[in-house]
Amino acid sequence: MSDCIFCRIVQGQAPARILYRDDEVTAFHDLHPQAPVHLLIVPNRHIAGVAEVGPGDEPMLGKLFIVARRLAEEMDIGDGYRLVVNSGPLAGQSVFHLHLHLLGGRPFRWPPG
């Protein structure tokens, strides 16, 4: 999708500090970090959000979490981090390409707000 910033990052058409890339998933630093470590992990294929996930997407969804765990260890936050998926504008989703936020490096409180 040409107007999707995450699609453009995946395709190498927009700048990003990429930490991980394979055939299914790309991970990069968030431009507006909310924690000392704030990474975004996205499927390479455009999926607007959770509501558009379908049968057959299970392996890719699992891969998002495997990559998150690996990156948390590499970023030395494996002892505690938060994974967040915002679904829809009322939940704070501002880029409509499914993505997992990996946040760490500081204490978090509950409820998140």
C-alpha cells in the first residue's frame, strides 16, 4: 500500500532504524519513543489491523512475538517489557498497519491508561 508509512519502511522507501528483517517481519525503532526502548514489529504484508487478521495468519502472528522476545533479549530488557497492540482509533492506533509495540527499559504501571 503506497500511502502506508510502514509498508514504505518495509520496502526500503522510507528511512527507519531497522533492527530485524526477514521475509515475514520487520522491526525498527519508533520515531516517538514512549520508553527507553520502543520498537515496532510489523508484518511485511500490509494488514490494516487486528480486525483484518484472518485464517492462515497464525504463523506470522507467532513470528511477531518470537521476534519481540529475541529483540527484548538483545536490547537487554528481557527481565521485563511490555507488548502492546492498539486496535482501532479509539484504542490509539494511528498507523493502520498491524504492529506490535515492544516497550522496555523503565518500570510500567497498571492499568496502562
